[in-house]
Amino acid sequence: MPEPSAAAEARPRLAPGVRLRFDTTRQAWLLLAPERVIETEGPTHEILSRCDGLRTTGQIVDELAAIYTAPRADIEADVHALLDTLAAKRLVLL
């Protein structure tokens, strides 16, 4: 089976049972999955908060390019790398 890939037209969303929540005790955003807690911050949270199954990966990249002052190609590479990694761990569906 081929590895998932965050193509520009993919509509990433969190996998069933995975939630993005703010923890007031830690004052941090957490990605909660069965038997896993991953603290997210900065760009990681910005990417995951847009993984709603409606936006395409390309739209997420465009939104982040408007927020951050970095070359679009760099943002695109980072978004694809993160989504591909999380998809391989079955935390995100592409």
C-alpha cells in the first residue's frame, strides 16, 4: 500500500478519535488520540486547526503564506512534511 501524500487537492482532517484541544493546565494546544498526547505549538497548531476536511492542502498553504513571512515553497514543504508524518501515524486522514 503506498504511503499517503498531502497533495495540493487533498482535504486533510483529523482521524476519528483524534481531537485538538487547549489544555488550560499546560496552557498549550494538545493533539489527543487514543493512548497519545502530543503538544502542538506555533505553526503545527496553525496547520492542524485548518485540517477540517473542507480546506485543501493548497488552501491551508495559501492561508499560512498570508500569515507568515516565509517563501510559499518553504511553507508548502513544511505543511506536506507534517501532514505526511501524521498521516503515517494515522492521526490525520488525507
